[in-house]
Amino acid sequence: MLSGRVFAAAASATSAVVVLRLVGRHLPRDEYGALMVALTVLGYMPMLDGGFRMFLNRELLRTSDTARRRWLAGFGQGLTTRLFSWALLAGPVLMLACWLGPAGRKAGLGLGFFMSLGLGGALTLSAGMQVQALVGVGKQGPMSVIQGVGSLVHLGVVAAGLWLGWGEWAFPAAVLAVAFIPWLAANALLRAGFPGMPWVDLEWGPERRAYWREHWPEAWPVCRMQVLIVVLLAMDGLMANWLLPEGGELTVFVLVLRVLGIARGVLTSFGEALWPQVAQGKAHGPDATRIVSAANAWLYGIGGGLMLGAAPAVLAWHVAPEWVAPPVWIGLLAARFVVVGVSSPVAYHLMGSGQFKTLARRVGLEVGAAALMGGLGGWLAGGTGLAAGMLASTAVGTSLPLFLDHGRHQGHHDGLGLFLGAWARALAGAVIAGVASHALVRSGWTGASSLAAAGIGATASLAAMASWAWFRGRRDASWARRVWSGL
């Protein structure tokens, strides 16, 4: 399972990084900003599954009866088919909002282009539900491989399309390809585990309707949480589309968001691996979350430090100097990236424990604060105000409150201690990585050498993490266990 997660994360990061370089050479800046906002929104659509996919996965992980597992899998297949019809409406509506924004209209991409992306988003939701269904049947490893292959297919189609002169239309083609291939592979694996399962299930008889009505109260908090998370994750890009009408401003703002999204996609592997273990009862107790939280905090801190220390030089070389955002924008957006990342393990633990109402309440508070603070800040101070408002809303909504909720759920009161420990590690990682990489950039490590500066900064911080953990670990353990225990 771990090797699959590593492959998926590496493939996703590689695809995204190479695509950044391609679009910097093939698309105008105005088009890039509007396009990335739309693609970011589409990327979150698979999360909108009505709350039942995560609920069904938890039920499948807890059930050993073969007949019951088959029925649950069949219900999920029927639900996927029904939600696809809903997504055929939701996808174009979301893309219409992107097209109507000042930056979207200025880019001149056309309504037909955005509608084609919306159709691709509907297919992506259906494919995402099929892939996520593999968690419930214990096939997380194959699921990760499918996700990794999908990332490589996306890169291949975009590269081929741009080379053939398709321009921006290479991206709708890539979205459609990445939706179809994972859907096909996930369906084949589900049919292997449950022979005879239909590829498309239109049945919605009395038994399934009764099950829906019975369990909808349990799935509704998950659905509400998913909707709020999607709104929150897409909000900064959508608000930038409306509040930063100058194409150049939108592009440099969205480029930072895209780079941080790539880093987040790699680093969330810890939490995504944790919640199924919690759901199966394999990771109860504070120790698993404490260790994952500690390692996660170091890594997110390193990521935030590198964004300030080396990312401007790397982006100037990898994309274009005129696409690099002002340092204050990078600093504020990187700070929000770290705040979200540090709290993600406790959020995943609460998710695996079924505390969806708690998560929905916290995320709902953050969405409200983001709409107020981010919108007002962006209106008054442009990109700086928008980034500052989003950072403040995150600190209010899901930073310390999630740690305290986790402590209460565990039956003890160490939420504040876990919070302070995580942030001490994150700040240490950020300072070491940021200072080391920035010093090298200032001394002349620019262009391709800026990548080496980033690597050395990350290595210095990781070495400090390992040294600290080594001295705190159990003296009678092997070196690897001492580092892990000492985190």
C-alpha cells in the first residue's frame, strides 16, 4: 500500500510540475489564470458524492459477511450512476461561474470551452467514486496505482495536445481521458471482486430506496462536510477570478496556489493512509495520530519554508520571471498551506472515527469567515488582502479548534499539547529549510541551480528532524525505530 501511495504522489507531482512548464511556453498568461481556476474547481468535484461513498467504505471495512459486502458494493454502483446525472448539471454550472468572472471573460476562452470542462468534471466525479470504492474492498494499493497512472495519462494528453497545436483544448481532452481510464480500471477491479456486477447500474428498487432513507441521516453530515470542504478549497481561486480582474495578477496568484496544491497532494498521503486504519479499528488511541502529526508537521513546515526560500527562483527559471508573485503573496499563501497541513492528520483521524458533524461545523465556520475576510480583504487590498483574509479564516476555523476536538474525542485533554508540539516542529522545519535555501539562492544558486538550493534546504531540515528524533527515541531500539518513536 505504501509503495502505491508513493507512486501516486510521485506521478501526480511529476505531471503537475511538467505541465506548469508546458503551459508557460504555450499559453498566454490571461488564459493560464482563468484555466487554472476552472481546473482547480473541477479537481474537487469527485469529493461531492452525497456522503455515501465514505459512509459505504466505512461499512465495507467493518463487514466480513460476503453477501452483505456484495449488496453494499452494488448499492454504491447504483448510487454512482445516479450521481453522475446530477454531476452533468453541477459541472457546467460551476464552469459557468468561472466563465462569468471578469478574468474568465477577459481570457477569451469561450463558453463552449468551459462547458466542455464541465462535462469532463461530471465524468471525473463518476470515475472518482469508482476509484474510491476500492478503499472499501481493501484495494488501496491498486487504487493508488490507478491514480498515479491517471496523472501520467493527463501529462501525456496535455503534452501531445499542445505539441499538435490544440492550445487550451488540450486540457478538456486530458480531463476526459483521465476520467475514462480510471473509471474503466476501477470497474474491472470491482467486478473481479464481485463477479457479475454491472458496469452501469440503473437499478433503484425498494430495497435500495429504503436503505437510502434509513442511512441518509448518517450520510448527510458527510455530504455537508464534503460540500463545505469543496467550497473552501475552491474559494480562494474563485474569489481571485472575480477580485483580480487583471489577467497578470490572477495568473501569478493562481500559480502560487497551484504549486502549493502540488505539494499538498504529495504530503496528504499520511492522512489518507491513516483514516481507513482508524475506521477498521487498527489505529485507535493517540499514538498513531501523534506520530503522523509530528512527521506531517515537519514536512509541511519544510514545504512552507521552501516556498519562501527557493520557490521564487525556481518558478522564475521553470515557468517565467514575470509569472512570479510578490513575496508577500507567497508568504501569506504559504502560511495558510502550513496551517491547513499541520491540522490535517487530526482532521483525518476525526473523519475515520466518524466525527463528521464536528468537521462540518468547523469547516462551515471557516467558510463563513473566508467569505467575509477574504472577500473584504480582496476588495480593499487586492491579492494581498485576499491572501491575508483566507489565512485569518483558516486560523479561526480549523487550526487549534480541530486539535481540541481531537483531544476531547480521545477522552483526554492533550489537544493543546499536540497542537503546540506540531507547530514547534513545523516552525523548526520552515526556518531551517527556508533560511538554508534562501542563503544559497542569494549567493548565486539561480536558474537550474535553484532546484539544488531547494533540495539542500529540505535535506538540512530533514537532517535536523532525524537528529532531534534520534536523541528522543528509545535507546534500546534500532536506528529507524528510534527516529520514528522520537518524532
